[in-house]
Amino acid sequence: MQPHSVVTREEWIAARKAHLAHEKEYTRARERLSEERRALPWVTVEKNYVFDGPDGKVSLGDLFKRRSQLVVQHLMFAPDWNEPCKSCSFWADGFERMIPHLAARDTTMVAISRAPLQKLIAFKQRMGWTFDWLSSGGNEFNYDYGVSFTPEQIEAGGNYNYGTTPFGSEEAPGISVFYRDQAGNIFHIYSCYSRGLDMMNAAYHYLDLTPLGRHEEGLPYPMDWVRLRDQYQPSPVRASCCHG
């Protein structure tokens, strides 16, 4: 943590107002970026993707649940893995309680992974998640939307995030957005990967408000500290200058 000066309340207010001006600039820039994103062209989804769900086979159209918008978290879980990606699970913990709020705005959110359905069901029960989680193990959905890769693609490199980044695993994280019109046509609207997923993690943004921030410097990689929710060890109690 960088050193900080300790000042009067009046001096703090002046510094806070200066920072507030920068925050407002960022907010306006973010709003412009969101407008630009909404103005992107669409692509018609022509494949008839069928997924395995707890109630049987379901189509991509079924996942909308009569709403017009669908958000998919591509949750990394390969068929031969025993558990999903811990980082993807970190994101899933965050959106678990958002589902009713999204539904109120004509939006359905689901998770999709290539692992067999029974593995998804077992892990979902372990985590206490309630969102719909489908298996795409029987189709090319993950490959088509840039989150699963063949050995040849991995070896060639530049296979992730629109060809900008090599990814050395068969599975990668991402989020995709789809729209369905009144005629039932489905369109691919948007997909983001890598650091583009950052804005969907509320826990990180709360940490950004704190003096320590994410404090991931010095770790082997930024998210090395993340664990599945039931695997964290109790935090050590910091020593106090006062003892009872």
C-alpha cells in the first residue's frame, strides 16, 4: 500500500472533490462506451444448438424463458474436470442473486459448460446456486463462441479474445449476449473475454474502493488468491494494541 498523508477534513474534502471530477469523467466515458456497444451490428444465430438441462433437452431459444434478452456465462468446466474454474465460480457467486433483478428487465441469465450435466448438478448443489446451468457437451456452442479450443488451436496460439491473446487451456472464460425478436429469430449481440469480464465482478469493484485495493501484486498471477467459496481458510486475526 502506498504511503498516505493525513490531513484536515477541509483538505480531504478538496482532494475528494478533485477526484470526484475524474470519477464523473470516467462515468461519462463508460456511458459512451455502453452506447457504442448497444449500437454494434448483430449476427443471426443459424445453428440449432441443443443443450442438456435437468428437465431434458433444451434449445437456445428455450433458454430465454419467453424474455427477449439472454446473457450466458461461459463457465469453465471441461468434461474431464472434477470441478469448474475457481475464478468463473467467483463470478457465478456474484450473479447468483441478480437473476430476479435481471428478469424484471426482460433478461434471462444462465451458465453453460461442456462438462456432463450430472457434474453440473452436483456442483450447483454444493454451492447452493439456483441459476440455470446447462451442458453444451453435445454441441459446438463453446467452440463457436470462443471459449473452448481444440489442441490445434491451442498450439497455434492467438486463439482467445478475438485472436488477440493465446490461451493455453482447452477452456476459457467469457460472457455472451443474445436477443430474440417476436418472430423467434435469435441474434448474437456481444461477447467479452479476459479483462472485459472485470466489469461484471462486484466483489472486485468493492475492493477497488479500499486502501489495499485488490492487492494482487506479488502473486504468481492476479487471481491466485481466489478459492471456491467453501475452500477459504478463516482469516487470521490481526494483533491489536489493546488487549482485554
